Amino acid sequence: MIENILFLSAPITMCVLMAGVMSYFGNHILSRGLIFIDIAVAQVAALGTMIGLLLGMAEGSLQVQLVSLAFTVVVIVVFALTKFERQKIPQEAIIGIIYGLGLGLAMFFAEHIPGGSNYISKTITGNILWVTWKNVATCSSIFIVVALIHMIFGKSFVRISASKDELPYSIAKVRAFELLFYISFSLVIVKAVPIGGIFLVFTLLIAPPTIATYFTSHWGKRFLWSWIIGILGSLAGIYISYTHNLSNGPAIVCLLGIAAFALAFQRILSRNSNP
């Protein structure tokens, strides 16, 4: 029993960290209505890593992470600087194309990397059970830097996320804040995707905040509920995957997804029964 706890201590700690940071960004993204930007950014980050591997860099090395970050930042910069332009094509459509293009290129490049198909599978599902304390320490340092940025500029980020038609600041100031927001988001995604996988990162970003929204619309409370839900779903998924020899990422994704739909269905039934 003690051996199992010691083995799972690092994955559990990582889940707590990831659930917190993803819940925070997820509430921003949910408020902005740009649901699929996170999965597109995650896919671009994975594509950047694969290109680094093609260039002969070692998996998990600083060089690979910098290449991945560079690709991610390019997409984010373009998105942040064009967000408030009048466009005939919705940005969600552009985001979808970016995701499809990133996945297609990744699958193409996988044919030229030894074990490329296995790497594609790993980027999708992740393997959080095998995270080490070194991974935890590295991610914690990045998350702390990101947390400091958002402690300083957090109120401005929230005002922009909560704004609808009217911008809270001048267009130049809003774009500067957007650029800082999305670059910090990129830092988190680049560190999280190799550990959790694309689908787990996407689910932790969207499912807990969606569930939390059923309970409260208050920003702070919604973040706290999201974090708690993300932790509980992750821990339950780790337990099920560890005890039943299942993939950990899909287990967590399925639990959080089922919880979101079950709660939504329950709310529908309660409204129909109380007209």
C-alpha cells in the first residue's frame, strides 16, 4: 500500500497542479467562447515537438521544448493580433483549420520518425502515471512564473474575458494584454501536453469549468469549483487506470466528460419537472 502511494505521489501532485492551472485558463476560454483554441494550440505544440525530433533533438530536451514553444507562440501571436479585426470567417473556423492542419502534418511527419506512430498515440493520450518529481519541479517553476504574471495582470485579463461587444481598454492595450495572456497560456500548454496528452489537457481546460458554471457564475468561486472537480476527476481516473491497467488519460477524460453530460442531463430533467 505504501509503495503504491509513493509511486502515485508524483502523478497525484502533477494532477493537482494541472487541474489548477487548466481550470484557471479554462474559465477564461469558456468566458471568451473560443472553446477549441486550446486543443488547436495543444496540437501545434505537439507538432513543434515532432519537428524538433525530426531535426535530431532528444525527446524532452530543452531544444525540443523551445521549438514547440516557438510554433505555439507564432500561432498565438497571429490569433491575438487579429482577434478584434472585422472578419468574414469566424475565428473558430480558423482555429479548427489550424487543429486539422497540425494533426495532419504530425501524422505525415510521424512516418519519418522511428516509432512515430507510438509518439502520435502518446501525444494524444499522455502518460501521467509515469511522471517524475523532476517533471513536477520543472512544471511547477513554469506554472509559478505564469501565476506571477496573472497575479499582476489578472484583473485586466478577467475584464477582457468578461467583455462582450465593448472593449474595456483601447484596442492597442487590449491586444498587448491578449498577447501576454496567450503567450503565458502557450508556456503552460507546451509543458502540459507531453505529460497529460492533448485530450486530457483539453478536457481539464473545458470540462471542470463547464461543470462549475452550473453551480455559480462568480469568477473566483467558479475557479475554485473547477479546480476541485478537476482534482477529483483526475484522482479517480488515476485510481481506475492504475488498479485496472487502463490508459490513464482516457480514463480521466471519460470520467470528466460523463460527469459534465450527467449534470447537464440532470439540470434539464429538473427544469422540465419544475415548469
